[in-house]
Amino acid sequence: MGRYRSKWYFSGIIFLLFTSSWFTNVTAQMGDIAIENKIDKSSVKIGDLITYTLTVTHDESVEVKLPGRAFIVLDTAFQFIPDDALNISDYQIYEPQEQAGKIVEKVEYVFSPFLVGKFMIAALTVQFKSADDTTYHQINAEPIEFVVESMKPSESGDIRDIKSQWEIELDIWTYLTPILISVFVLALIILAIIMYRRWRAGKALLPVLEKPKRPPHEIALEQLDQLVQSDLFARGEFKEFYIIISDIVRRYIEGCYFIVAIEMTTTQLIQNMRHAGIDDDIVELVQTFLTDCDFVKFAKYQPSAEENQQVIQSAYEIVHRTKIVLEVPTATQAETATATAETSVPAALVSAEQSNDAEVINSEEIK
């Protein structure tokens, strides 16, 4: 819209709008049409939205033309307000509805004023005609006033000073709480993994106090006693006897010195014992014992009764001389232990040897 400077010219226009609005309303109310307009807020701040609604109610036989998107807003001096100061953000025509035998049509304007003062929405014009009429008539809405106020920060209108900088107090728990929660969750995950692995391994979920393992020398001596009391000599299974006694001594060396012994040859085992710093007399004793066993195991050698007794005595001597003791023995105790190892041949072995000697004598008598 253009801006006009003639106050009298606009006064005449407003007078004609009001006059035509009054006469048209009278005629329309006597006929088949009525018009109503309103705004949702009569006082707003700059930039606030105002909704202006125009409602037309008429008979079904009446045809109506609603106004377009533009409308006129005047200030107190009857000056037009430019479009850029109104900012019409929405314009919507609703579908006609039937109410109490009448047709209700509605148009809605949403705008946001950006000027401060008292203003008036000029009368909007609605055109209509009846079914048997060829000429459109006009009906005008009543003008509506509204006030736009300034957005002042205070009653005096002065701008407030900038507030001082707000210091944020350091709360250590704000930073420490996430860390503690993370550590707790990680500990739960580790605990769950440990318990799952123990369950898969067939162990108790919680550690149980287990009986201490027996010393290697106790196991070796027990196995030697069981082997000597067996009937392998009586049945003539010398090779099987030498294989078992050799494995007993090898397992004992492996458990006592923590070196691999079962899967190694005699030469490899002796080299490992020397590298481990074991006494030379013990190494030579083990070497002699294993060499004698290898003759029977691999060379099919038939040992004599004296050789069988010597191999058994060597096995017992190896265990007794290398077993772990809780106190350092005196010289007399060491000599006694050695003599005991050399002479402690089980009775079952003696009886087996005597039976072998008897068999040899009988075979010579037969000859």
C-alpha cells in the first residue's frame, strides 16, 4: 500500500467506510446474511502474533465472496500502516460448515505488528448475492482497535547494566561419580568373566581351600612300592617293569626340578639336568639308572636278578638323595639315609628274586 499524507483525504475514506458499513449491515441483517469479526488479543507487545477472524453466516441460497489476503490497518492519525510493518504470516479460508440450517464461512488472518501505538483494522468488505440475483452486494465488518506496546526492560525505559560474571562452583562429585560408576561396572564385568570361566572349567564359583599337593618324593616312593609288590617279575614281564620304573623316576625329576623329562631321550634329559645346575653325582646316578633301563626297554636285554635289584636300589636312592627336607640333616643323618636307600629293598622284591633263582637252579637240574 502506498502512504498518503493528506489527513482530510483519509478522513473522508474512513467516513465512507463507516457509513457504507452501517447501511450494509442494516440491509444484510434484514436479508439472508450476517457478518462478525474479532481479534484474539486487543493489547500485544511488538512482534506478538494477533489472530483476526472474519465469520460470515448466510442462507444456502446466498453466494459469498470472502476478502483476499490484504487488509487495511490505520493509526490514530488515519495513516495507512505499510505491509512490512504488519508481517502477515498466515492467511487461511476454512471450509464452509452447516449450522442450524445456515452456512458458516470463516477466514482468518495472523499478523505480527512491529510499530508501537494504537491502531485500527479497517472494515473488511464481503460480497454476496442471492440465487435469483445477478448483481453482487456488499457487507462490511466493523472496525476493530488494538494497542501495540513497547518491550521495555524496565518502567523507566533505561537499559539495565550487564550482570557480573557468574562463577560456577566446582563440584568434585560431578566428575568423580561417572568415574566411580565406570570402575564399578568394569569390576562387575571382570567378576562375571572369572565366574563364567570357573563354571566352564567345572570348578566352584567361589574359591575353595584345597588340600596341599603331596611332595613329589612321596608320590614317587609310593609308586615304587606298588611296582615292587606287583607280579611283573613273576610273570617275566621285565620290559614292562623297566618302562614303569623309568617313567616313575622321570616324573619325579620333572616335579622336583621343574624340567621336562617324560618326552625326552636319556641324552637330552641329562643335558637339561646339567644346564639346570644339578649336582654331578646326582646326574651321573640318574644317567646310569636310565641307561640300564634303556638296555631292557629298547635292546631286549634280559637282566639278571642282581641287575634288577641294582636298578630298584638306584631308583630309591635317586628319590631319597634329592627329596626336599624341612631341615638340613647332619652328616650322620645323611650317611644313614644313604645306607637305608641302598639296603631298603622291599620283601616282595627279595621273594621274587629268590623265586627267579629257584627257577634257574631247577632249569639247570633238568639239564
